[in-house]
Amino acid sequence: MLAALLDGMDAALCAFGADGSVTHWNREAERILGWTADEAVGRPGLAGWAVRKEDADEVEARLLAASRSPGRQVHEFALLTKDGRRVLVRTQSSAVLGPDGRAAGVYCAFSEVHTQIDLERSIALSEALFVDASWAVVLVDADLRPAVVNAHAARALGMGRTAVLGRPLGDLLTQGVEELESALTHVLAEGTPPAAAELWVTLRSDEAEATRRCWRSGFVRLASPLAEEPVPLGVGWLFQDVTDAKRTEQESALLRFRAQQLHRAGRAAGECEDAAEAAAVHLDFALAGFADHGLVDVVRGGTGEDGGAGEGSGLGAPPDSATALVRAIASPAGAPGPSEAVPPTGIPVAYGAGHPAAQALERCGSVRAGAGPAVAEGWAAARKWPDGTVNGLCVVLRSRGRTLGVVTFLRGPSRRPFDRADAAYAEDVASRIAAALDLAGGVAGR
């Protein structure tokens, strides 16, 4: 059994008796130096075969000194292989005590220095990643549960390092779990992917922000170096929060697109002979990537030069009120198509009290409206908006110091609610629509 244990060791091992002769020599020592156990055991020291004669006295003195010193002694020196090459090794030697407590010999475990350095580097890298790394590092086991988490990852997940361990990923994330588990499963089955991936996730932790985060993630499959066949131990998941950079990139791309749309709309509107048609062109270009529907309502009878509505401008005013809104342009609510002018019937739109369009007129600005997470039945119909609308943005139309009407942009459930940046863009579009309507004299004609 002792012989089997010695031969199965990963480190090379040799032992010396009290007289300095070799008593043990395992297979790893044979692999490194080429000398077999039959050739090594029984030799009087290492001189002339495993060590150069010039170095033999110093090497043997350092090895055998372990018999007179407590603990282990670590040394580095060059040994000779059977074919005459020199190999730099790192040794650990210690005394072997007999039944009487006296030193009966010395055992020496050694390995090639570069192998030892590689091992130490791997250990140092592992320690650095899980202690000092600026990237988040998570070791995920084969069951897709975190096994080791560094401090940076724990902060990113909004939990303590120990609280994360062993928990399903679904307990840590509310969104992005499927994508992450799919990536981890792929790495376990196929190996390390060639490039990093960007995952959008939302944390479940109450202490973390309830916003989506973008994590640029890299994955490495971990396999045991001791197994005869590569058996995956898990996945090393390294990620970095790049949410701010991604949002800045998205906002820049959105601004470029919207500026291009305004430019294209201006060029297209300039080719329209009818100014009212130009207003519809501006509305159509604005809807692309921005809203599902658009409505333009103009004030019947005009407004005062001071920009405020007349005295009959209260919400729910009768149809003959100076601020009653009449539909002028509308995008198709059914099949997609260009916005078209509505026949001038002069009949006001039946907006109820507190309608966002009426509020926009009263405030002479922009008003956002949303149905909220739980959309009430009939919410859109009560506001005279197409079915499926869950968010609206009403912007007043102003030209030459006068209020001409309101343009309304509508979004369905597949789009996010309007924000301040959307309102700013809608105001740019509204100024162009208002200028076209003013040129067309559309308000007076309604």
C-alpha cells in the first residue's frame, strides 16, 4: 500500500537513509529525471548521476541538513536527467524519525520550478480575483448555483457574499435569468465562448435599484486537472456593469436618429405644395420609432394674442367654446399608412373633463398620461384614443405667439412610457407642425 501511495503522488519523491543512500524513488521522480526506481534505489547519494559532481557536496549537504533541523526545508537547485539535461527543481525536505525519536533518514519531495511557479501563479490569480478584482467574479457550480462570489459581485447583486452562495439564480434576478442560465448551460456543454456577452438583468434584492442593468459577461468552463476525463466543475462568470455606458450609447444613437428624422421631414415637407400636407408629413416622420399613432387637433375659432385660451376654455366646455378642439390630421389606427387630413366638419372632438389634450392647452405645454401597470378596461376609449393605447403625450401647437391646437402621440403596451426626452422631441415636432398649419391657415378654416 505504501508503494502504491508513493507511486500515485503528483509530486516527485525520493528518500535517503541515515547513510545518505537512496531508499525510495517514485514514478513522478522517474518522469521528471528519467531514472527508474531500480536504477535509483540503493545508490550512495546523488553525485554523478542525478547531480553534477561539482554540485553534489553542496546539494547533498543541504538535503541531509533537514535531519538536524525541525520542520521542512525548502531549496532550489539543478538536477540531472538520464539523458544529461539539467532541470531546475524546488525541493521540500524533512527528517524521518525512527522509533527512538532520532533521525533515521530524510525524505525529499520535489517538482520542476516552472510547474511550481505555474501553480503558485494560478493560486495567486484565484486569490486576487476573489479579493481585489475590479470585475465581479462568480464561480457557478454544475447545478447553476453560485459557489464562490467575490466582494465586487456581491455588491453588484445587492447581497452579502455568504447570502448569495447556493441559491438559485432565480432568487437573485427577476429579469434576465433565462438568458444567464442558457449561457451557463451552453458553456458547460460546449466550452468557453469566443467573446463576451451583454446581459440585461433586473435584481430581485430589495436593497438594489429596481432598474435594468447591463452586465458585460465573460464565461470560462472549469474542469478538474486531476480527472482522467475532463469533467466540468462549473463555470467562472466574470462580469462588469456597463449600464451607464450602454445607456449613453443608446441615447446618442436615439438623438442621431431623431435629428435625422427631423432633417428628412423638413426636406420632404419642403416638396409639398399644400402646407396642411406638409404638417401630415412631419407627423408621419415623427411616428417612426417614436409612437404608434398621432393626432392633430386644432382650436376652433383661434386664441388670443397673449397665447392663453379664451374664457370659454375650461375643461368640458360646450362645442361652441373658443377652445373646442377639432380633429385636423390623424394617422390610421388600423392598418399602417400615411397620416391624412380629416374632412373639415367643424364638429369638436368629445374630450371629457381633465383630458390630457385640454390640460396641454390650459398649461400651454406638454402633458404625459399613462394607464399604469394595470390597464383599466376602457381607459383608451374614455379618452377617445385608439384601442390598445396605454400611454399618451399631448403637446400644444404654438406659432407666432398663438396657440393653434394640440398634437397627441400615442403608444401601445409594446413600448415604454413617454419620458422627458420624448417630450422634448415631441415639442420640436410640434413646432414644425404648428408652422405648417399656420401657413396653411388651417386653424381659421376649421
